[in-house]
Amino acid sequence: MKQVTIQTASKTYEVKIGVDMTKEIVSFIKESFPGVSKVWVIADESVYKLHGGAFQEALRQSFDVTTYQAPKGERAKSFSVYEDAITHGLKHHVDRKSLVVAFGGGAIGDLAGFVASTYMRGIPFISVPTTILAHDSAVGGKVAINHPLGKNMVGQFYQPEGVFFELNYFSSLPKMEVLSGFSEVIKHAFLSDHGFLNDLMHSFRSAENLDEEFLTDCLIRGIQVKGQIVSKDERESNIRAFLNFGHTYGHAVESASGYGNRTHGESVMIGMVYALFLSERYTGLSFDLEAFIGWVKSLGYNLKVPSHISFDVLYEGMKRDKKSLNGNPVFVLLKDIGVPVMSDITAEDLKRADEYIRQV
């Protein structure tokens, strides 16, 4: 088992990565919450069909357990699902001495964390991510649900008590989910250094049959990058905004496509290419963008923005981004690999970058 310590102003906790982690989770709950009244599992319904039965049974040997199954992916992060989850908790006598367990991908982590942060004014939660993508969302304490006008617009900063990655769960991930997760690993490499990015471009050649050691190393390095930033800026008042590299345009594409119709990671990949194009023109980034595009396309990423989604629609989405000031989009760009900066971009240049991405 490997682990990374996440230290923030409000809480310090461990992220643990390994196999057969359920026993570790049970031990953690017994030691950290000896008086726990109920364990409330909030699970992705698709993940639950694959792994939930065994996981729940293991918990039930030691705790009183109730499970709420939410829709797959971003569809879980709606007001109606949030209300339904709260209703489940109330009907099943979840109280203030209960513990929420987020069991699924990043969307479930966001939903379950937000439920935990608001249920009876806040109860603790732990995260058990079942996707590679969740290595980003499970760390750092940003929990939220979506609004029809924007992604993650209703949420809080609320740190978990611990994060537990079971590597065996990743063996059942379809190719597109692996790619979705690795887009956030690649994002962390862009925010880190040339070595991390070069290692990925040299070693990551297929989304199928991932080597466990390589995957673990990628998760740890990505989590360390995020942890270092979050430790300095827990509530995104300054440098934590750098973690949104690729997300401004990416979120707009994801929202305009309809939540759940395009993976978050693939949308972020499109957003990173968009931001790299702007970086070459605004900050003087020296980077072989064409080679990078060739690599990600060879992996299977679809970088196409549907023709029916106009720039005007995406521009309105970008203006609603949480980094926007006075309705003007603010972008995370790169002066160099590992050197992010915040930049105001003119509408004309945003449209030019949009035209570029549509020709990729």
C-alpha cells in the first residue's frame, strides 16, 4: 500500500492506494469513529452492480449500513438526485453520528461530499474512488452539484476524513473512463514539470491493460501535485485556480453537450489543447502542440467539438465560469511546463482558438 498525506488549513488526512483496501477502510472507521451510528454508502448504481455487494457486505459485518444508489456519472449531480439522497438519509435514520462513504467515480464523490456537508449541517465522509478520474476530485475537498447553467455551481469546500483507492476496481474500467481519468493526470503533469509530462508521453501508449505499478505511480504523482497546491490555497483564493487548467473551455463543451453525454476528462483534454493554443500566443509558451495532439489522438481521445455547438454558446458558458471577473472569462495558461499564469483573453482570440480546435 502507498499513501500520500494531504494537509490543508482545515484538515490533514491520508490518501491510501493499494489492493484489498476494504479491510483498511473498516479498520479506519473503527479507529476514527468508534461511536459511529450508521455508515451511509452513496454509490454509483453502475459501480454498485459490479463491486457494491461485496463492499457493503464487508461493512455490514461491523456496522449498521444503508446504501443510496445514484445515477451514473454527471447525472448524479442534479438538484433532484441531491434531494432524493437527503430523503433516503432521513427515511433510514441517518443521524449526526453517521458517516458517509462515497463509493464511485468523481461525480459520486462530488454528490456524496456535498450531501455530507449539508446533511444536518454537516457529517463526516470518506471517499472510495473507483475511477482514475476521481484521483483529482477525491482530493482537495471541493464538493458540488451542477446547475443547468453551469457545472459545479452549487457546492462547498469540505474535506474528507480519508481517501481509499482500491486498485482492483480499476480493472473493470472501460477504455473511455481510463482516458477520462488520465486527462487529469496529464493536467497535473502540465502543472508540474517537463519530467512528469515526458514520462507520460513516453510510457502511456494504450488505455488497455494498464500496468499496476505505472498506474499507482501516476496516481501518486498527480495527487502530490494537487496536494501541494491545495495545502497552500485550500479555498481557491489564488493559486488553486491553476488546477482549472483546461477546464474553462472544457466545462463549457461538457455543459453544452449535455451532462453525461461526453466524459469530463475528454472535455478537459479539449480544453487543454485550447489553452495550449492560447498559451503559445499570449505567454510565449514553447511547446510542440502538434506532437501532443498526435499523441492524445493516438490514445483514442476525440477532440472534435460538435458543429451544432456554436462558439457563442460556449462563450456564454465560459463567462459563467467561477474564475470569470465581471462576466469576462479568465484562463489558466502556461508560460512553461510547470509555470501556470492567469490571463484575460479577448473575445476575438477566444474565437480564434475555437476555430483552431474545430480543425484539429
